[in-house]
Amino acid sequence: MGNSAHWSADAAAATGERIRALRAQRGISLSELARRAGVGKATLSGLETGTRNPTAETLYAIAGQLGVPLAMLLSTPGEPLDVPEVQGTAVVAQLLEVFQDGGISTELYRLEIRPGVLQTSPAHPAGVVEYLTVFSGIARVGPVGNPLVVRSGEHACFGSDAPHVYAALGEEPVHASLLIRHPLEVSDLPG
């Protein structure tokens, strides 16, 4: 995984269109969504117009307030995935696949957690669960008040409907896969 946070103009515009459409579908003003997500109004406006590259934390905050999985901001259901990496303070994530089974959306990410920094992700909607499998390195992940240590070859599961952290312990980055299972509202299901 690279360290480039640059998205193509097309990728940024497509993500912006999805954010704007979901916000409009829910009848939320730009100002209200910005306030709820804890992001600046100018930042949200720039994301919606495709003139800003989003961070992982910003996208998760917006997705959480819209009540949708992150994948719904990054891709269009039923279309091939061509999603750029999303970077946060410590995490670089690449969406690999989205599976929908009944009322559950499961997102599969390739994850790198960079050493030396801690990333706190905002709470996801109620019922969201994350499953991390570490391939190399040692990770500290999970709820802010009770994170888990996960070593190479191990996995962990935690509810992510509360603020949660990602950190690499030691000098080496963590390479992992992350599954996020997200209950969907009937209105969020395609078709």
C-alpha cells in the first residue's frame, strides 16, 4: 500500500455525488450533516463537489451520521470496485469487496496501520462489528477504553458502535484484513 492520499478527480467527484445523494435522501442539510459529523461545512462542501480528498476519519464520521457503511460512500452497489486508498491518521485502507446478505453489508478491506501514531475512529451505527486479522506486526485495536492486542496470525472481533482505536505496536507497520459487518436499513438495500 502506498502513502499517496491523492484521489483522481473522477473518484473524488463520484464519492461527493454519493454523499450528496444520501444526504438529500435523508432530508439533511449540508450544514446539519457537517455539524452532526463534526466536520467543517467547507470541508463537507468540498467533498460533495469533489474538490477535496477525504480522510478515513472524515468519511467514517459522515457515513456514521448518514447511517450507512463506508462502502456506500466509496462505491456504487452493483458496479465494479475501483476505489482509491483511504488514509487516516494511522490507517491506510483499500476496499476490496462488498457483500450484502439480507440485511447485512460486509465490507472487506486490506489494511496497513502505520507505527508511531494512534487513530481514533468515530462510533459507527448500532450493531456494527469489526473483525481484524493480522498478517504481520502487532496491532492495538478496539474500543477506546478497552483495546485488544492482536499479533501476527491472530484475529480479533469488536463492536465498533463506540469510538475505537487503531495503532501499530513497535517499529513495524501492521498488515491486516478488516471485515466490517453493518446492519442495513431496508431503505439502504439496492433494488
